[in-house]
Amino acid sequence: MRRHLHLIIYKAAEAANTLRLSKRKTTSDRSPISACCFFCCLLLAFALTSCKGSKKETTSDKPTVSVTIEPFRYFVEQIVGDKVSVNVMVPAGSNPETYEPTPQQMVKLSNSTLYFKVERIGFEETWMKKLTDNAPDMKVIDTSKGITPAKTAGGIIDPHTWMSCQSARIIADNICQALCEWMPKDSAYFTKRCQRFKGMVISKVEQEMTPYFRKAKEAREQLTQKKETRFPFVIYHPALTYFAKDHGFEQLPIEEEGREPSIAQLQALINRAKQDQIKTVFIQKEFANRNTQTFIDATGSHAIEINPLAYDWATEMVSIAKKFAESYDIEMKSFCKEIHHSIRK
């Protein structure tokens, strides 16, 4: 009942805000009609909230937890099985740096007992206080606890902790511990599933990625004709800092924290790509920008799309490793083509 009351207030506040903004357009808002509209909105909020609450009670008695992005729904579901429902705040295909939750999502959030946050991701930086104000009984769990922060080339701590198998194990442990404390009667169940996830799923991902990394590095060393220690790659949004750190790659981002590069910075990156014969750039559809095309045109590069925000974390991690191998293969073929063209001249 307390949650329902809180939601009514939230809906009413929304209605009041709408009316307040419209006052600049007309002075009639001070009339009894305006008060009547507000009262109707209040009643509508109550009706909607009551109906949703009744539906929930009749269709499911599962407890609910919330997460920010789809990969974390994947992590939580690997551990909770069918015992808990998982609510996602940033829908698939949305940008977690700029996304704004809908009123319906705020209503749904209020049913959550736990919130598993990524830490430092844009959505949480902007909205976490409002989310907790809307659901005061909800406990927030920092899944990054115990993970050593990794910094981008610009010295900024990268929030993409889940793009690392080592970090994924820590995230799983943090989720499992919180679940065991919240539902102690199911702690053995959660612990068993967590151990299985780490021992079978994450370990399998590592095994499947290894040959792709080997192939990528061999292609790179064949191209440069020297033993490499860091294998460079260009990416628009720096989502692979942890990934690169784990596997000996060097991430060269076009933008950082939503800030586009200056002309000088972009030109420096183009020069570095030409010097290192980098012929690919990794992109995400959520972060498309004209600077990517500028880089591609200037370097003759190919764009390769990745999706770190995909729900199926295990499949996506292997897919990215495969694309790394493909990217260095593209560079090698491009180099051979240039040599062949030069000889013919």
C-alpha cells in the first residue's frame, strides 16, 4: 500500500508539472478547471496503479529485481533461474548514456526489492537518486565492488566492467551474495547456479575466444613483421577497455564520455591509424556519429559493428573476439593488395 501511495504521488507530481509548464501560455490555469484536471489526473494515477497492482498479484507472486542494461539481466537470470523476475531500465537498442525512463518504467521499478547497478554508467549517474526516491525500500547493489577500475586512453574510468571475463566472475559473485542475503532460504540454489555460471559459461567463453585472439595477433605480427606487445584497434565509443586489458590489445577511441574529438585529436588518430596500418573501426549502433565516417574516409577503413549491450553476453563476447580476428585479417589483405598494386605500377 505504501508503494502504491508513493506511485500516486509520483503520477500527481507529473500532472502538476505539466500544468505548471503550461501556465506560461495561458492565465486560465488558475481557474477551477485547472484544479479539476489535476484531481482527475490524481484519480487516474490511482486507478492505473491499483489495476497494475491487482494484475501483478493475480498473475505472479515472484519477487522483482531491477538492472540498468540487458547484459546484467543475463547475469542475474543465470543465477536466479525462475525464482525472480528481472526488470531492465534501459531497453535494448537504447543509449545508456542518454536514455530517460518512462513513467511506466518508474511504476514498474517500484516493485523491485533490489537494484543491481553497473556503477559510473551515464544512466545511473543521472537517474539513480530519482530511482531510489521513487522506490525508497529498494536496496542498491554495486556490482563493480572488487573490480580494479580500468582507464581509457584519456584517463577516464571505463564503466563497461562486464566486457571482461575476469570482471564477469566478480559481478556474478556480487549478485549472488546480495541474492543470498535477501532470500536466505534459496541461498544454496543461487550459489550452485552462480558456480555453474562461472565454471561452465564464463570458462567456455574464454576457451572459445582464445583461438580468435591467437589468429588476430598472428595476423598483426605478420603485417608488421615484428613481435608485438600491444595490438592496437580503433573504436568509436571506448567500450572495450577491460576487454583490451585482459587480452593485450590497445584501444584507440574516437570519442570519450560523449565528447567528440577536436579536429587536431581526430587528425592525430587518423595519422596513428595510417602509421599502424589499422584498417578497421569498431562501432555501436547506439553511438553513430559523423566523425566515424570521417575516420573511415581518411584511412580507407572498414566499419565492424559490435554490441556490448546485447542480452546474450556469452555469445557477444565470442562474437567480438571473432571480429577482432577478422579485423586484423582485413588489415593484412589490405596491405597485400597495396603491395600488389605498387608492384604493378
